[in-house]
Amino acid sequence: MARTRFDICLDEVLRHEGGYADHPSDPGGATNLGITHKTLARWRNVSPWWKLPKAEVKALGRAEAARIYRASYWDRSKAGNLPAGLDLALFDFAVNSGPDRAIRTLQAELGVLADGQAGPLTLAAVQARDAAGLIAALCDRRLGFLNRLSSFPTFGKGWTSRVAAIRKAALAAAGTPIAPISPSSNWSIAMDFLNGYKTYVVAVIMLLAAGAQLLGVELPALDGASSGQMIMEALAIIFLRKGLKGDIGKA
């Protein structure tokens, strides 16, 4: 039987969720396969949720976790109605930060009423936009939200890596993979860097030439220019560039 988009996206989500954990700084508490203690208790209709033993969280299997993910995150966010790639970006956001926030963030990007319900107006607005552009914008907004959380110093590195990986996988699914930097691009970057500092490069060359003259090395191409003159001109170039840069920065 052919694998569905839900199956493919769930594999990607679980790649980042891992197994059982109970980090004291994690507000979700005991978690397994990305399913928190409270989520599992509610799924099993256990109330209050803390009456469900943590051992049940630790024993959670993938099959039951998949059913929870489909009902509480995939179907809730209407990810199955979204273009390939955007479905993963929204689904993973919903798993990580809640369906309501994920949907509202997407709606804010679309410019529609942010009510946390992915209804006909939201889905129509999605169809009117480029999927790759929406994926990038949603991931940017998601990362901005995560950066504002008080727990970012503890979990920020992992969250940032996760969003980057989801962005890459989502764009690949949308048919627009992130292009690797080619050797020609590396050369272009290097040339741009040198271009920004070309006045310093010229000044350094002049200082080296002046030093060579002081050591008695004859440089025919610089015949007529004294070492002292070149040193003064080189220093003038350096300080002039620094002064211009400072003035531009204050403008």
C-alpha cells in the first residue's frame, strides 16, 4: 500500500521527537515519541491527567502515538488539505507548539482572520500563494516565536536545528530544495569580501613596498616614490576609509 503524506510527515516529525524523556525544564513533563503525559491522559480519557502513571507514557507505542498525531495535530490543523511541504511545516509546528498557535501563525502570514481554525478562507488563501514562499515565511515566524520563549536558552539550539531540518525537508517536498553553495558561489563570496576591504589591501601593499625600500630592495615599478611618502599615503588611506565608514554608519 502506498505511503500517504501523513505517514511521510510523521516519520519526519518522529525523527526529531525521539523516545522517552522527562526533563525538569520541559513544561510538557514526561514525554514519549513527542506525546506528553497530559496529552496521553486526555487521549485515554483519564482525569485528572496526573492520575495516569508515567509508566504508561514510557510504554507508549508508535501505533497509538500515530493515532494521536493524526487526530490531534494532522486533522486538527487540516494539514492533509495543504500542498506538499507546507503540510509538513504546519504539522511539525503544531506538534511542537500546539495546533492553535501554528494555525494562527499561518493565518497571520496569509493576512486572514487569525482564529486558529483552518477553514475555507484560510485554505483558499493558501492556494493563492506560492507554497515554497509560505514554507519559508512560516518557518521564519515559528523561529521568531521560539526565540521569545523563556526556555529558549535551554532548548534553543535543538529547536533551531529542528526548524532548519523541517524547512529543508518541506522545501524538498514542495519541489524547491535549498541549493548548495557552488564553488563559483564561494569564489563570488570571497571576491565580495575582498572588494569591501580593497582600500585596506592597497594600503597594506604600499606599506610592504615601503618596507622593502627601507631594506634596500629596489622596486622599479615604484621608482620615484619614497618609502616615507608611501607610508604616509597608506596611513592616510586607512584612516580616511575608517572615517568614511564611521560617518556612513551615523547617517
